[in-house]
Amino acid sequence: MTTIAASPEPTIETKALPNATITVEGKSYEFPVIVGTEGEKAIDTRNLRSTTGYIAFDEGFGNTGSCLSDITYIDGEKGILRHRGVPIEQLAERSTFLCTAYLIIYGKLPNRPQLEAFRDKIRNATALHEDFRHHFQGFPPSSHPMAILSSMSNALGCYYPEMTSNDRERDLEYFDDAAALLISKVRNIAAMSHRMHAGLPYNYPRKDLRYVENFLHMMFSEPYDDYEPTPEVTQALDLFLLLHADHEQNCSTSTVRMVASGGANLFASVSAGICALWGPLHGGANAAVIRMLQDIHDSGDDGSKFIEAAKSGKARLMGFGHRVYKNYDPRAKILGKAAERLLNSLGKTDALLDIARRLESAALSDEYFVERKLYPNVDFYSGIILKAIGIPVSMFTVMFAIGRMPGWIANWHEVALNNKRIYRPRQIFTGPVKTDYVPIDQRC
């Protein structure tokens, strides 16, 4: 075990405001108000049920703060995204995926020795145990890469029992090593699942290659032809991973925290997060963009008819708008420019990419889309970039998972350090009232 840096604990202290008053059945109750460091206000209703006998109903948790966290701040109205206080625009321009991963996990930007130590840990943790070949052979060739990634991420922990004891104190002792293992080996598992699906031999990682180059080597190299990506390809994919590294309490991150609250180890919690990410409303959105573009092309349309159909409600425009951002997704602005640079550098002509550019132009200039704030989101541009690089559509959500690994790890760590209670939401029961058991011979 090697310790890289002291891991931060969430800031629990909050600014105090006058209490909020909630009136229930004519009786008033006061509850504390807490304010985050960026001015977010919340009514602390942790004692609501014990005090009033009522609970708060918030389907989908859109108005519920489930935790205190120091990791990521989002202001969807203003289009702001910051990791540990650092704006995403600055990270995209000056940082790398691994440097940003360190920031997200350890709470501060690394100095040069810290970053090199972090890279070395990841580089030295690259190889998978040879037994993993047998695990992969147990899956049918038609298996979805996300199913394999989730299964293998959990199975990975079996080879490191000291890191997966489900003893919170012991798992935290090995946290640095476990974090480096997951960030490193998730690439191998992803690449091996692709190679298996394509009926190709597995590629061993190379210690002389950096993070993204190594992944592309494991994905695309052949025994007779090493894959050598252009700098533009490497930069675009590194930026893609960086921009997906964390995004506050989304579906998969909340799932990781939920599982972690029960005392589960990091590997099991991340595996659950991968399953949550698999859904088409979450991580599958970038693949849905490419399928939409393919459908438009197959219909003989250049995108013009589809735009009119979307405006009339007859077609669904994928990759536009966002649940959180009511302004332009800041990641989309960055990735949009990166997509343009990449396509220009590759000199590619692609009918789907031409359609995508036409949709983008319409969304940014057509009054219908502007009024509704239906701007292209990160999924729209990430699908274009991955397609241009040659990543199969079936692997798009896997790529999202590789990028999101630092955020899942950091959120698991917050729960492991501070949470003393298992997450356990309440419900409003709407089923039948008490019903007596009816013997089988008396049932209709």
C-alpha cells in the first residue's frame, strides 16, 4: 500500500440563516436553514417526520439535497460547472484527464511530484490477472460491453481482498491503491470487451504509453500493425474523459453513494454505478444521438425535414437540452470546438457528421430551439467525437464510464469517511389497505 496524499473530508460547516417555518394542520414548526459555500439554500428537514409525522414527497429527488459534498458545484441556470472550485473551462484548457482525476479525488490540483506519483501508480496497475481471460470467455460474444464492464469491475475486487473487505476502516486504508487500480484497469476491461465482441485477440497494455494512448493501443492495435493515434485524436479523447469526470449527484453517482452507505467496498459500489449509467436516459444518451443521425440518413433526409418534424412534436431531438442546465451546457461548448478541430484534422467526410452539423446550426439559430433553450449538450458532441475516432457505438457508454470513474471514486470516499447511516428513502404507500388472507379454495 502506498499513500499519495491526504484525502479531504467534506465541509460540514454551513452558514446559518433564520429558521424556516412549515405549517402542518394549523400548527407551525421551525426547521434550520443551511447554506452551501456557493449560496445554495436548503431547509434541513431531517427531523420533519419525527416532529410533524409527515414526510416530504419529491419524486425523482429534483428538489432534495441528499448529501453535503465538496466535490462538484453546478449552477444550471448560469451554465457553471466547477470541480473543487476550479471552473471546467480552465481545466479543459490547461489540465489533463489524470490531473483532473487527482483534483476530484484528492481535493486539490497536484504539484509535479504528486502528479507523477499518481501516474506511476496507474501505470504500474495496468495489467490484468491472466485469469481474466477465462472470465471473458464465459460471456457470449453478443454480450453488451456495459454488462461485461460492470461484472468485471466487481470481479476485479476478488483479486484484491485486502481492498474489498467491506470493513470501512480497512477499505479506507487501501483507498489510494484501489482508486489507482480502478482508473487504470477499467481501460483494459473496456478494451478487452470490445476485442472479444469483435473476435479479435486481446492486446496487452504498454508501460511506455500514456493513459489515453494505452487505451487506444489496447482497442485498435493488431499483431502486425500498431495503432498510432494522431495528437488530435489523443487530445480529443483525453478532453472527452476530462469533461465526464464528475457531474454532481446524477443517477449513477447517487447510486454509488447509496451502495456505499451500506458499507460496500469501492469495487462493488462502482459496479453498481456502471449499471445505473447503462440506462438510455443517462449514459446511453450519446449513443442515442448517433442512432438518431443514422435514422435521418437512412430516411434520405439531410436533417432539414427532421428539424421541422422536431419542431412540430413528431420527432424527438436527441442530444439537445439538459435536465440540470437551463443555459448552454459548458461542457458542450468546449466539446463542440474540440469536435470541429478533430474533424478538420482528420479530413473526414461523413454523412452523419454533416447531418449533425446541420442540426447544430439550426438549434443555435432557429428561434424555436433558442426560446426553449434546446442547445446541443455534451452527449451530442461526444457522440460525434467518438464516432470520428472509430469507437463503436456499443462502446459509447463504456467510454462515459471510463471518464466518470474519478467522480464515482471521490463520492464513495466521501460516504466512507463521513456517513454513519445507511441511505433509506421513505415512500408514500398507495397499495391496498389491510386485506385478510383468503384460502386457495375460496378464491375466485
